[in-house]
Amino acid sequence: MTRLEESGHLTDRFTAASRTVRAHADSGACPSCPTGDPCPQQAWAVHELAGYPGGRLLLHQLDIPHDESASIQEGPLR
């Protein structure tokens, strides 16, 4: 998912971010990777996932470093 195609739905953003980090963990690259430069899509995905407990768990399972101080985004209380 590119920034132009970015969805406002949290589920879509989480899914796109998890697919990106999994692609990097499996093959070291994603379809958005530029040649010879760090991947901005991977940086976005790690930042996006670090804001959710499930995302931090996925990053931990894939041994991808992330900012532990990222704020947790939660839905409204019911």
C-alpha cells in the first residue's frame, strides 16, 4: 500500500504494515523497495506496528527492532 492508496481504516493499515514487515523478514525486500536504499515502506510499517500491542508482538517475533516508547493506539471504551 502506498501513501496515495493509504486507507483510513486501522485494520487495513495494520494488514499492510504486517505484510510489509513479513516480506522483509522472508525475502529481505518488498515490492516498494528502492534499489540500494533503505526501504521507506519498511520504515513506515515498523513505525505503524510499534503503535499496537499486536504489532509490537509481531515485530518481536520477527526480531525487527522498533521503538518501545511508541504510544498504544486503542479504540474507544465500551
